[in-house]
Amino acid sequence: AYGENGMAVVTLDERGDRIFAGSNKGGVQSRLTLAFQENDISFIAGHDLLHTSVYSRIERDLPMLSGHVPISFDFSVKRDEAYLEAVCPYVTYAFFSGSDLSESECVRLAEKARGFGAKIVCLTRGEHGAVLSDGERVYHQPVVRADIIDTLGAGDSFIAGFLTDFYEHQDIRRALTAAAGTAAKTCGGFGAFGYGHPYRPDGGKSSEKTRIR
């Protein structure tokens, strides 16, 4: 299929916190779905886990994929009960954005997600750190102080930092500390990765097309 690649318009407030001003809702991929082939499944099964998110639109494939590899899922702010009930049974690691929630609300959401099947549930809360529940205890991780330039990508970096450290050491407390440090480092530079492209407010678009299989 040919069409527009996914695009987000992002700006910063006076504190360096990212604000999503608009997007094209995923571009052409939002109108299609991935079609996993046998070689894709074999490749995925050769890894420790698969990380995906609410924006990947592969919910219908989670039952199949979870049979081959543990799944990490970023729910972002998608918290409605019907969605949790449909996705959590296939998720080992569930991550949520919870900066708008109180600590007690985060704990309740974590327990709800675990009740639907997720094994380890973590909520990132911006400047208030993170809360994680593994069913045995609730962990509280403070932020690592940093010179904030741009918070874009901090949540994703937290997830990456947690998963890579946890798989190496199998220590939740250590992994949370590593995750907070990774997120703080990301906040020290512009953008989540690479560099941004100035937005053309007149709506002008590049003629370049992206091919998606």
C-alpha cells in the first residue's frame, strides 16, 4: 500500500513538556493492518519478548503472538474496562501513562489490569515517578533529576530501560532505577530520536511516499 507515513505535530511548553498539537492518526497504516507471515512469526519467536502498543493496531493478533513470545504492551492512556479485558489476558508487561492519576488511582488501575491477566503493571507519572505492581508488592520509583529540554519519548525510554535491565538481571527494583535514568537522559535532548522536521502550517506535504507491507 502507498500512502502518508505516520506524523505527529509536537510543541513544547515553557517547562519543556511535550504537547501533541495534532497528527494524521497514523497515516496509511491506520487504514490497514499488519499481515504476519510464517517467517515473521519465526523471527519474533526467537526473541525474549515483543513490545507493541495501542497505536500498533494488532490487538486481534495478540492471542496468536502471545503463544510464541511474552508480550509487553504500552496502553498509553487507554484504560476503559472493555479494552483492558480484551488485551490484558495476552500481556506479560503492561505500561500505562498515569500522570493525570493520583497514586491510589494508579494502584487501583494496576490491580484491575492484573485482574484481567497482565502479570506486571507499571504506570509512569511524569514528575511524580512511577508505580509498579507485580502482584506481590507495589513499587514506587522516584524520578532522576535532570535538566529538562524536551520530555518527548521519556515514557518510551522508561519502558525500554526497564525491560532491557529486567531481562538481564531479573530485579524489579534495579530495573525501575535503570528505567528512570534512561527516561531522564532522553529528557536532556530535543525529540525522542533523530530530529524533528519543521511543521508547515499551510498543510503542505512531501511528495515522498512510504511503502508499507
